[in-house]
Amino acid sequence: MGKSTLLNALVGEKMSIITAKPQTTRHRIIGILSSEAFQIVFSDTPGFIDDPAYRMQQMMNSFISSSFDDADIILFVTDPYEPLDAEHHLIKRIREHESPVIAVINKTDLVSEEEIASRVELLRQLLPGQSIHAVSALKGTGVEALLADIISNLPEGPVFYPKDQLTDRPERFFVSEIIRGKIMELYHEEIPYSCEITIDQFSEGESKSGPITRISAIIYTLDERKKTILLGKGGSAIKQLGMASRKEIEAFLDKRVFLELNVKVKDNWRNDESALKNFGYLN
Ligand SMILES: Nc1nc2c(ncn2[C@@H]2O[C@H](COP(=O)(O)OP(=O)(O)OP(=O)(O)O)[C@@H](O)[C@H]2O)c(=O)[nH]1
Ligand SMILES: [Mg+2]
């Protein structure tokens, strides 16, 4: 659908990780856009999972529910390919909800004007009276107009965050997300879905060539076989992961980084309450 791509485009920062694989976003990620006149707190969420297979996926769905509960405006992000009808879970849920809804048809760079028009018509029928925007989050088309519509629908209220604050999560969360995003890009099949990352060291230090941020991360996976795949022959895969991650972390922090990755097995972590707490899915 491109929810995270849209969040990044609206906030103007590379905040939420984007990959071609489904279920990339696992948490509710907040991006804050402030000006003299307004403050918008955007929540990026996971995509809805019809049939959660383990506790982590249930928690992912729960982040959508909590966003529904808190939101003043709901952005329903869809694309020209998603099957949509009156029975669609989110359409039903949105129709029951009181907040204004803005339906966003994303990825319009991939289809013809006619296809966009028929999609707009379909959404008009499914969500009568709500505004509809056709955008390309990737190219930026229509994002300004969407933002203007969001601003015009904002309720009056107090400012929640300092004007220069972009998110509510610490740097180390984004560092772990960058590593997870690289795992999603570099590994296949079930590997990306078997992994979770924690950061066990994040400290500013000195090296011969100047200041350096030392980061050590643990990649948890489900079993020894997956650990072997993550490491690769002679450690070649993990080395590639480390290099790709470090490059992106350096760009994100705007600092030189020394990154160490360790792989550990944590059996069934996706159903394990204490592991899920530790990984930030449960309070
Ligand atoms: N052509 C095109 N591709 C897009 C656009 N927006 C997003 N994409 C691509 O669609 C894929 C998924 O984008 P994401 O932003 O990660 O989608 P998401 O809805 O956040 O996905 P999950 O977090 O997995 O639920 C990526 O490969 C993006 O580059 C767009 O406007 N046009
Ligand atoms: Mg996402």
C-alpha cells in the first residue's frame, strides 16, 4: 500500500522503514510535523493481518486498533490493486468510526488516469461523503494537496510535543529498525519474519581517526537453521548485512559508526510474552 512511504513523504524524513516485502512495519511509529500554526502527529501502523498466526501478529493488529482509538483523522491508505468492497474489514471499521476519513489511493504512478478514476468512484461508493486523494508517495505527487486537506480537518487542541521533535522513539529504536529493514532486503522467505533486533550497546567513543559511535546489536531468530542462514558461509552473509546496515545507520545518525552484530536463537519468541515485552510489543 505504501503507508510508510507516505508517512516519510508527509513528514519529510526517512523515519519508517520501507521494503518491497509485506509486513515490514511491526510497530506504531509516530512522525511529528510542526509549524507555527499546527502540529500533526502521524501514526504509521502495520498493515492489517486477516488471520494472525502468532502473538506478535496479534499485537501488530492491536497497534492499528489503538491508532483508530486515538486518531482525530483516519488516513485509509490503499493502492489501485487492493481488492476493496463493502465487506473489507477496514472499510467496515472505518464506516463505524466517527472521525473524518481521508481515503488515499497511492501508487497512482503505476496506473492510467482511467484506472484512477474508477478507483475514486469505488471509494466514493464505499465511503460516501469522505474525501479521496490520488497520490504517489514515491514520487511525491498529490502529497501537498493531501497535507492541506489534513490540515483543514485538524481539530483545535494543545500542542503535545516540542516543535523540533520528530518522533517519540529513541535513536536506538531506529537503529534496530534499519538493521531489520536490511534483513528484509537481504534475506528471503521466512528469515525476515523470524528475526527481531535489540541494541545492547550504544556509546560514543574515540578511534584513531576521530569520534565513533559503537553499536552492538543482537539479532534473535527462531532456530539454529535460520541462524546458520543469517550467518552465511564463513560469515559472509552477516558481514554483508553489517556493512549495509552500518552505511545506513551512519547516514541516519550523521556519525561514524562501528557496528557489531551477534545472532542468537530464541525459540518461539513470537509467542513468548516476556520476549515480546522485551522487544517492545507488549507493556
Ligand atoms: N510505484 C510506487 N511504489 C510505491 C509507492 N509507495 C510505496 N511504494 C512501494 O511499495 C512497497 C511497500 O511500501 P511501504 O511504504 O513499505 O508499504 P507499507 O504499507 O508501509 O507496508 P507494510 O509496512 O509492510 O504494511 C515499497 O517497495 C515501496 O517502494 C508509490 O507511490 N509508487
Ligand atoms: Mg510500513
